[in-house]
Amino acid sequence: MDTSAAGTETRIAHGALPARDKLRLGIPRVLNVWSTHQFWIGLFGALGLDARRIVFSSDTSDEQMREFGKGRGTVDSCYPVKCVSAHYGELLALDRHRRIDVLFSTMIYSVPSFLHGHVVDSLACPRVMAAPENIKAGFLKEGDAFAARGVRYVAPLVALGEPDMAARQLLAALAEFLPGVTRREVEAAVRAGYAALEAFAAAARRQSREILENCARLERPCLLVLARPYHMDPGIGHEIEVDLQAYGFPVLWGQYLPTDPDLLGWMFGAEVAAGQVRSGLDIADVWPSSYSANTNEILWAAKFAARMPWIAGVIRLSSYECGMDQPTYTPVQQIVERSGTLFFSFQDLDSTKPAGAVRIRVETIAHYLARDAAGIIARKRDASPPDCPLAAAPLP
Ligand code: SF4
């Protein structure tokens, strides 16, 4: 696929646009926006847009789909992509006080990943890449819904995993609604976007490390969620991990695990020394076809869980009709279970949260954790190298 062409999309409505500091920009809160939102805030802030005028759509919900997504469906797809139409509809329907001038919905080709350089590639799922094209069709089939509301629709293809390429692609797209924007401005704004994203991820990793240090100090179990970034959306992941947290188990997300060299050295040092992997972030031993960023991160986090004594249980979330997750079900489960860690899977999640069934499963997970966690931690600690850097951490 040629990503060098900027691929900027549609010039559907061409009215005069307000000045930058008055421009109202709508961004659907969907798919890989869940892992890149800080980039967009940093980018547009550096370009002089007022943060209060950058409008993200709401979390996904049944009400949102009923009110804004009906009749806009296009080709059959997985559940997270299906939901995108309701986010578009919500942004287009904003009242005159919040009405947007531009709907900005990127076709994300690749995503920044902490595994970059240790895996084959960091591509987005093809359905994520194509979603704006797919969803746009539903807003054009009975007339141009963007033009009817005076909204300019901009959907560039962006290789966010390659900063130089991303800057070139974004320059062409941004020029569509920021007249006079220069290459130098966009390059600086792209740098600001990546800096914001990295600062957010670093803070989240620090928090995850503090949780693990606390668990190590108190010999307490925690849980790890293995899922895609958009399972943090309450309407996609149904907050299953929140229900578990209510039982007193701290919850970590695979995307934001600590990657400090001392910790990776303790967990993976022996395998690196033996030549089984090239680094603590290498997954070639379990997943040689490491092209997809989110899939790679799930596999790596499964390895992390297997080696981390205080992660006593893993929760796997996956959405209805997800073709990307299917080949990973067995390897992920095997990696986790072979270490003696409890594994629980919620597959085919869609719009309905079967509250009763989820509650029973959550109660079951809490029961097994309360019963078995101490033994799991002890066995995993016995199998680990000595001198864990987490246990040596000073009290906060
Ligand atoms: S990873 Fe799965 S759920 Fe996510 S967009 Fe791709 S096919 Fe859909």
C-alpha cells in the first residue's frame, strides 16, 4: 500500500472556515484514537487551535447508536467499526453552541508502539485503516450529510508509526482547513504531538510500576487486561475490569505496563543471554508474524504476565467478528496458563452487556483469585530470578 500519497479525503463542504483559534474540530472517539488521542491534542494545540474547541464524541453507547447511527450502516464489519457511524452522527448533530466546522477522522495506517524496532512492523488493523472510508459511505448514500450541515470532512491516511511520513501526510490534510499552514509548523506540531503521547504513556507506565511495587511489597495479587485500546471505551469493553476492581484487585492494562530496563532485565535477562530473544521486548519466540501493533502488544503483555509473580489473573477481551484476535486466542491463553496464572476470556463482546452473565463470571473470577492468588504468587516467585527490583522499591 502506498502511504506516501497524502490520501487526503473529501472536500465535501467548502464554506469559509473560521480562523484557527475559532475553528471547531470534531474527532470521533473510536478505534485507535483511544491510543493516540494525546497526539492529536498535542498536534492541534501546537497549531494554535483552542483545546476547548476540539470536540471528541462521547463514549460508545446504545443510546448513541439509536439516536445517531441508525440507517447509516455500510458493509458488515466487526462491532467496534460498526459503532463509528454513531460517533460521526453525534458530531454532525451537535447544536449551534458546539457545532463543528471540520470532522477529522484519520485512516490510521500504523501506530506508535513501544515494541517498535523489536517487531516486524506496527501496522493498524486493516479494518481500522479503512473505517473512515467505510463509514463515510453511510453519510453520502442519501445525500451528503456533511455538506448539509456545513461540515468539512477530512480523513487523511496517516502512518503514525513513522513520524517523518506522518508529518508529510498531515501537511496536505491540514492545509485543507488551515490555510497557509507551513511545513515547518506541521513538523513542529507533529513533534509536539509525539511528545504529548510519550509523556502520557510514561506517566501511565509509572503508575503501573507503582501498582506492581505495592503488590510486591504486600504480596497482593493484581489483574492484567489483554485487549485492544478501544476496549477502554465503556460501550466496547463494557467495563468488565471495573467490576473486578470493585472486588479490591488492582487492574493493569497491557498497553501501559512498565518497560524499565531493570525490570525487563530481571524478567527476560536469562532468555536474552541464552539467545532465545534479542531483547526483553522481542516476541519472535511466540509470534513471528509480528506486523500488527495491537496484536504484538497483546502477545508481549501475555509474556509479561507469565513472568510477573503478582499478576495472578489475566482478563482477555475481544469484540464480535474480530478477525485479528482469532489466531491469537490459543497462543495467548497458553502463554498465560503455562505459567500457572489464571486466565479468563470474554470474547465476541458487542452492544449488549449481558449484565447477569457478566456478574456471575466476575463473581467467579473474584472467588478463584481470593482462593488461589497466594499460591499462584508463591509458585511464580519461586520460579523467578532473585532480587526482583519491584520488591526492593522504597516505600512511597
Ligand atoms: S482488531 Fe478486530 S475488532 Fe478491532 S477493528 Fe480490527 S477486526 Fe475490528
